[in-house]
Amino acid sequence: MRRFILLISLLTCNTLMVFAADIKGSKDHPLAGRFEGSEIIIYSHSNFDEYRLIVKPLTSNGSLETKNAQNTKRLEGELYRITYKAPEGASSLAVFRAYQDALFANGFESLFECNGESACGNGNGYNFNRRSPGRTLSQRFINTKGDSTRYQALKKSSPQGDVYVSLHVAEERGVYAQVDVIEVKAQKSKVVLIKANEMSEKIDQDGKVALYGLYFNTNKATIKNDSKPTLDEIGKLLKKNSDLKLLVVGHTDNQGGFDYNIKLSQQRAASVKNVLVNDYGIKASRLKSWGVGYTAPVASNKSEQGRSENRRVELVAQ
């Protein structure tokens, strides 16, 4: 019998299983579970985000959003991304089959499945190797080529809303499982846009202003198009106040490791600076980018509400 832990019974008794080797703040998704003996090495959770689910073999080395868009399904909702390291001795096939058995038993249906670099990349495995879910989130997937790469997209329909799972298992100096769960739902709240004059007032009063209207792809520094209204207001602020010099400071929640979040926050701050310089004509000498990870929270990271408040970009007067 394959070793697998499914958490449905735990939900009934309102208890949670804790694994000592897991990174702080991480947990299994109750509809997906884990292969017994695995540990969580990377974890992220967003209350509302977008996700590109691969549903056909990839045909290009380009991004999932553009050149491979026809081979993906765009989803919006609550997003969980969990990277597991399987125990020593486990094979990629054993881990993959165990997840399949558990997910099928839990009411999921397969949308797409592939095994090996050629099948997943439509004859060119390099495409999948570059754009696979495991590659984009975890640097542990250094090389997902070969027959050890196994991928499946699944869906579960229910009156409460559809749930999708992206399952990617690969082997490279160990076996890793990337389990992404997307609970489809509409966004419940909107961020109120802060105008340029309000930014100026906050900076004069507090020396800084926190912005929540700058959006990034999950675990990336790529700025989403939804950020444009806020970027426009920052541009107005800097053009109206020609002597104003700012620090652009990135902040994250505490999901994931310390060094990882420091690097991510620095990259996101740099992305904002680059857009302001390249698209809005602001002199680079007026802006400095920096990232502090989760070292300066404004709320507790124990709740999603608190984590969402901590994920921000601040403009700080130099």
C-alpha cells in the first residue's frame, strides 16, 4: 500500500498535524495531503492571486502568459504553493502514484497528464523544463529533464467552487513534489487607490507611505498590469515634486525562508524603480531600491489578513 497522508479526517476533528522538519508557517492543503515522510521546504499562500495551469504540452520557451497561453488555463482565487522533499529511497513514480490515488479518491478528475521531458514539452522537453511549476518556484528543481519528470493537472467541482491542483514530481539529487492548489473564487475586497497628493501628505507627515496597489506574480518580481493606476500616481508625485528623492522599499510576509524573502523583496523594489525610470522618465538618481523581507511587519503574520498587510511597497523620503 502506498504511503500517503490525507487530511480529510483531521478536518472533521479540527486538529492539525505538525511535521517538525517543515519550514515555519507551512502546512499541507487538506485536499492534497502529502507523501508520508516528506517535508515542506518552500511554502506560500495568497488569499487571491492568478495562476496559469498547464493543460497541454508546452510549445515554446516563452512565458506561460504569452507564447504558451493557448496551452494553459488562467485561474483566479486562493492559491497555495507547496514544495515537498520526499524521504530518501522514494522514487518519483512512487510519489506521483500516491498523489494520484489520493486525489482521485478525493473526487478530482484529470485534465492533463504527461511523463518525461518530450511528452510534457511537445517533443522539446526544454520548454517544460524552463516553465514547469516546480522550476518557477523552487531552485531545488535544478534539472527536471528526463523520465523522472511527471506532471498532472486535476480539477474537482463542487457547489462551493471549483478546486484545481497542479502536481509536478521530479528527481534531481532527491525527489521533489510541487503541489499547487487553486481554490477558484472572486476577489472580495478592493484596495483604495492612494492619489499622488495623499502620498505627498503621508511622506511629509510620516516620512514614508505604504502602498498596497502594486501587484506581483506569485514568488516573482514581475509587476502585474493591475499596478498601473498606482504607478501612475507615483509618477505624478515625482514629477510634481522635482526635488523629492525616494527609497523604494519592498516588504514581504514570513512565508518562506529569510534569505529567500530578502532577495524577493529586493527584486520587487528594483522592478518598481526600473518601471518608474524606464516608463515614466524619472531620473534613476532620485530613486534607490531596497528590500527588507519580513523584518518590518505592520501586523501579525499568523493570519492571512496580517500577512496581506505586510506584503507592501513603501516609499521612504531620502
